[in-house]
Amino acid sequence: MRRPRRSAGATPYVLLTPAVVLLVLFLLVPIGYTVWLSLRASRVTGGGLGLRVERFVGLENYADVLSRPDYVDGIVRLLGYGAIVVPTMMGLALLFALLLDTPGVRFARATRIGIFLPYAVPGVIASLLWGFLYLPKVSPIRDAAEAVGLPAPDFLTQGSVLFSVANIGIWGGVGFNMIVLYTALRGIPQELYDAARIDGATEVQIALRVKLPLLTPALVMTGIFALISTLQVFSEPATLRPLTDAIPSTWVPLMAVYTDAFVNSDIHTAAAASVVLALGTLVVSATVLRALQKRAFES
């Protein structure tokens, strides 16, 4: 006789409760509070000797943020930073993953650790390390260039600082993406490779025609993560800022948010700028995912 199926009852809800509570307390409540702050502003009543009170101003803070030249310049600069970092970082991560997955490669474990190790270095520490390599008076790179008769590069000028900051992001992010892609490669059935080799395919052909198509979902996932982290860049330029005059306090949007909130004490404008950045990140990520998901997950 078939036993009657037991109803799950309240068990799923009990198991979900801790996650839902954490989600509400540490994600939804801060987001709601930020939106509430962005719709208000401090105003002085009663002339110069009046009291400062908070008032509802609607979308006025958003209009102020989007009309500020420094914030718009920061967005444009951020787009240029992302155009350098994301393709380069993903391309190097894919190249290293494919090379490490090649049969017979030597010192694969040590090489994986060496490539991944920069990711374990905190962003501030990495920026300080590279800052000393960039600083003209102590840079060994400049000394090496001068020793062989080449012009000494200046990494912290107005025209080169964007690439210097992007280099730090690439150096720190390649290892993580490489590990994700390499793990996805190790999950591909070995029989596919054997069948391709029986058909006479070379390792390069196997990489391009077998591995790369099957790796597309992992590439999309890591690419979205890389894009989101790029749109939230802060520690690298903020750490390099004392070393050069080419990085203003509003060099990227998050630096502008920090300056408004903790330097200018204008938390309402900072909240509006944060919401604009969050919505921009959501729109860009959703657009990229929608454009790539059909090829990545439905093929």
C-alpha cells in the first residue's frame, strides 16, 4: 500500500526565516533608508540665524546630481575604466584557464596559485604596492627603463593615471576569474575531448570549438561579476589620490559619494548619487545579461 505523502507544513518557512530576516535587515532596510534620505534635504529657516531642518524635496537631489559636471565626468571616466578592465581581465583569465587545462602542462598547481594570489591581496594593500612602483622617485620601473636607455614612464600623469588604476584592477581580478573558468573546464566530460582527438582535432581546435562554447555560461557569469565590481571601483583611485594631482576627489562616482557624505556633510546628495549608481549598475548588468543569456543558457 502506498503511504500518504506528508505535508511539509511550516518547515520550509522556518528554514527560510533566518535568511529572510538578514535580507530585510541588511539589504532592504538600508536601501529603503537611502532612498528616503535621497528625497529629503537640509534647509535653513529664518535667515542666517535660523535652524537647519530636513524637508522633503522630491527628485531635486537627483536633478542636482545628474547636472553636476564632476559627477558626469566621473561616470564617463568610469566607463573608460570599465572598457579597459573588463575585456582585458576576462581575456587573460580565459587564456590562463585554457593553458592550464592543456594536457601535459607542467607546474599547473603552482601556476594556478601564483595567478590567483593577487586576488587574495586586499585592494588597498595592492594599491599601495603599485603606488610605490608608480611613484617617480622610488619606481624601479623607471630606473630599469633609464638603465636601458628608454624614456622613463610617468604613471601618475593626467594622461596615464587611468591606465595605471586599471592595471591594479586587472592584476587583482584575473586570478579569481581564472579559477572560476578553470573549474568549469574541469567539469566538461573528458569523452568530448577524446572524441575530438580521434577526429584529428588539435588542442587549439579543441579549445576553440569544444571548450569555448561549453564555457559560455561561466564566461557570462564571471563577466557580469567583473562588470559590477568595475562600476563600484573606489579603493584603487582613492588610495593613489595622495600620490598625484591627476585624481580629484570625484574621480569616479563612489569617490564623489564619499566626498559628499563625509567631507561636505551632505548626506542627502550622497544618497541620491548612490541610488543613481545602483540603478545604473542594475540596468547595465540586466541589459548585458539579457543580451547574452539566450546564447549562453539556451543553446
